[in-house]
Amino acid sequence: MEHDDGLRTDERAGTGERALPAAARELLSHVRLITASNRGPVEFTHEPDGTFTTRRGTGGVVTAISAIGRYTDAIWIASAMTEGDRARALLADDLGEEVIAPPDTDFRLRFVVSDPDAYDGYYNRIANPLLWFLQHYLWDTPRAPDIDFGTWAAWYDGYVVVNEEFADEILRVADASAHPPLVMLQDYHLYLVPGQLRAARPDMILQQFVHIPWPDPDYWRLIPGEMRRAICESLLANDIVGFQTPGHARSFMYTCEANLDGVDIGYRSGMVTYRGRTTWVRDYPISIDIDAVLKVADSEDARRHEEHVKGFLNDYTLVRVDRAEPSKNIVRGFLAYDRMLEEHPELIGHVNFLAFLVPSRLEVAEYVDYLDDINTVVGRISTKYANVAETDGVAWQPIHVFIGDDYPRALSAMKHYDALLVNPIFDGMNLVAKEGALLNERDGVLVLSEGAGAFQQLGAHALSVAPTDIEGTARALYTALTMPHEQRAEHARALRRLVIEQDILTWIYRQLEDLTTTASGRSLIRG
Ligand code: GDG
């Protein structure tokens, strides 16, 4: 039976069977699929008794590409990020394990184990903050970035080196396979990998998906030409480069034109030819794995959290879920909430703002500072409204912050919002907006920034905000919380349908479909 939100009963319960279309399975039967990302699907912890336990990796890339592991038999190559990962990688070497298969998962994993200093330069100096800040327009340019001796050292001895290690590991897996390799690279940590792979194996099918925005060429000029050219040249060693939105894809082509002599760009066709090779530039809006999200949201763990979260609901409940990350614009979200309360004192005591924040990248100073900024603004607002109202005989607290890494808890809260605030300054996509649309049981309203990639798909059924507009966001929050029920329900239904129609399988399938159509893909199927 199909419900009016487009889900069948079994799908609603998270027991539906989704699968890739036959054409994609046909392609996959001819290749060895290798996917690579900095962060793996799970993090290992080495327990005192010598055993290993695992925990789900954090962040949207893991949420999204875990599905590649579930729906295909890809080998996933990732950095050993924790001490536990390193110990597990060593054990695999000792045991001669070809791949690590973490318990209760569908993943087959190999770790890249880097020298800690090289990794620090790659991750904590180049990938985040340099590339992440660049690609989210996060700099206060008179003050940052300073590309100094340390940055260049981190580039050569960190970013270049770890990218080479990834390429070597991919080549090892590819060379050991009886099938031709199809490599799906993920994100900005691995920009130099395709160039290195193409030089070693000109026949390889290479595809890279960039999960974050791609800024304009002028902004790219804030980093030196040598770095820009290396990144553009290497990305064009892929057969396909994918982005979240057509706008990001176009910006990438402009950036190639601005930085590479002799490049030939077909802006309409999305074909870029450089040094005799043609690369397709495409957009594939990423989405969520419906079955997996429903399953976690329905788990015992999530249900337990749900009971707890219900204790924090009020007449009106506003929710946000983010990594504690400057680009997510958490501070302005709280300022807007404060302004809404100032303009609508009748809501005091009747609305709760629940913020679920996952600590992120604490080795990078800007992230620690941003956490401090969040704590300061929450403290200020809480103090301002201390003892002004009671709910059920208890002093009303306007904001409840839940800090910590707990995915089932975050999903359980999404079921109960009246409004979900997703107001990033810039965001590649934003999966929380999509998870919320799927899970919410109260026909809650989405307040969505124009800076989120998700705006392209969901904007028509959300209340849009310009991310820096605190007044506008305050008004949107009020409109969302007080929207008539029929209107809420109509938008919620439309959002749910959009998310279900274009789920993660669509994202995987469209990429595989294009890979089959490219010259290398065609010869592969024929061969
Ligand atoms: C990057 C891009 C793009 C929430 N709480 C916890 C937790 N979550 C989950 C969310 C969601 C994911 O983490 C966050 O995904 P987002 O897409 O919102 O954001 P980023 O992490 O910045 O992801 C983004 C994405 O890649 C995919 O391409 O959409 O634009 O920036 O699924 O529910 N996960 C864990 N613990 C929690 O407490 N492990």
C-alpha cells in the first residue's frame, strides 16, 4: 500500500527493499568498484581487552556514501584517522587481511596509514581549514588566509604526500583485481589523486564527486596559482567531475578557464577538453538513503532518545542539527531566535529551541573559537530570559543545546519539530534538511538558507532565508511556527515526496549511468 507521502508501508517501517536499476548492476558486474574518501564509514576503538569496537563516522559524506557500500560491493579506501583505526590497520597487515569487514556492516575497507605529521599538514592545514574555508567563502580576507612557509610545507609534505598514498593504495587494489577498476573519489581531501592515478594507469575509469560548493574563480585567486592549477589539472584527469548543483559545476568550469592555458570548455555541454582528454562536468544532487535513515530512526536506540527528547518539546518546538561548524551559521540562528522572541513576547515560555551540535575538527583553531562563540551567544540569551517564564512549574529555558556525537538522537529529534532551521552561509547540499523532511511527524516547516545546495530542490516548499539576514530569519521562524496547519501539511507532503523521489540511489545511479555512457565506460561494457 502506498501512503500519500509516496512511501509504501514496508518502506515507512524501514523494511523496504530498494536496489539499483539493472543497468547499473550490469555495469558493476564488469568492474572492480573502488571508492575513496578521507573519512571511513566507521571509526575503530582499540579496547583495553584487545578487541575492537566500531562507531559510525561523522558528517554528511559518510551518511551519503555509506550507501555506495550498501548497494554495491565497493572496496572503500579511507584514512586511518584514529589510534584505533591505525591499530586495526596494523592488525590487518599482520593477519594478511585483504580487506577489513567491520562487524554488522556491509563495508569492505582498506586504510591509508600516513605519517602523523604528513596527515596533520594534509588535514589540519590544507584540507580544513584552507580548502574548506576557501570553498565556503569563510575568510575575513584582510586577515586570512596567510599562505606562509608552514602552509607551503603542509602542501608539499602533507597534502601532496597523503594524496600520493591514496593513489598508491587505490592502485594496489586495482592491480590485484581481475576486473577493470572504476574509481569513485570523494571530495576536496583527494583533489590530487586523479592526476596521480591517470599518470599511472591511463585506462582507468575515474570519477570524483565534490560534496562542497565550488566558489568563483576570483575567490580561488586567494590561494597561489600553483595550488589552483594543480587542483584544476588533476580534477580534469577524471572522466567525470560531479558537483551538487549546476551553479557549482559552472563555477568549476570558469575556474578551469581562468587557470589553465589551452583548455576548451563547452559550458552548455559540460565537456571540458584539456591536453587531449575530455572530462564531463555534471551535477548530481546528493541525497539520503531512505531505508537506512528510516531504520536508524526506528531503532531501539532512537526510540529511547525519543522518549528523552519528548521531555523538551513545548507548544512550539524549533530544532537544528549540525556539526559545530562556522559555515553552518549557528550563531546567527540563535541571534534570529532572540529577535523573534523580542518581536513576539507572547511566545516566551511557549517555544523551545533544541540544537543538536556535533563537535567537529577541534584540532583547527577556528572551530574551537566558533564553539566558544556558540556558547557565548547561548549563555547570553539564556541569561536574558532567566526567570521570566515557567513551563509546567519549571523555569523556562529558551534554548537547549545537546552537544555530542549521537546520530540516532539527532534523527529522533527530527521527528518532532514544528520548524527546522537550516541556515548555512554556504553548504554543498545539507542532508539534515532532507532527513528532516523524511522523518518529521508534525508537518513541520523547513526554514532553509538560499546558500544550501538543498535550496535548489526544496526551496519551493521551504521558507527561504538569506543566511546573513538575522531580521529576515527571525520573521521566517515566526511564520514557520505559526503557519496554519493545512499549509504546513501541504509543504511537508511535497518535501517528503521530493526527498523520496530523488534519494541516494538516484545519486549513485545517475553517476553510474553517465560513467557507462562515457567513452571508457562504453568500451568497458563491450570489452
Ligand atoms: C558535507 C557537506 C553535504 C547529525 N548528528 C549526528 C550526525 N548527524 C548527521 C546528519 C547528517 C550528517 O550528519 C550531516 O550532513 P550534512 O549534509 O548536513 O553536512 P556536512 O557534514 O557538512 O556534509 C554537505 C554532505 O557532505 C553530503 O554531500 O550535504 O553540504 O558539507 O546526515 O543527520 N552524525 C553522527 N553523529 C551525530 O551526532 N555521526
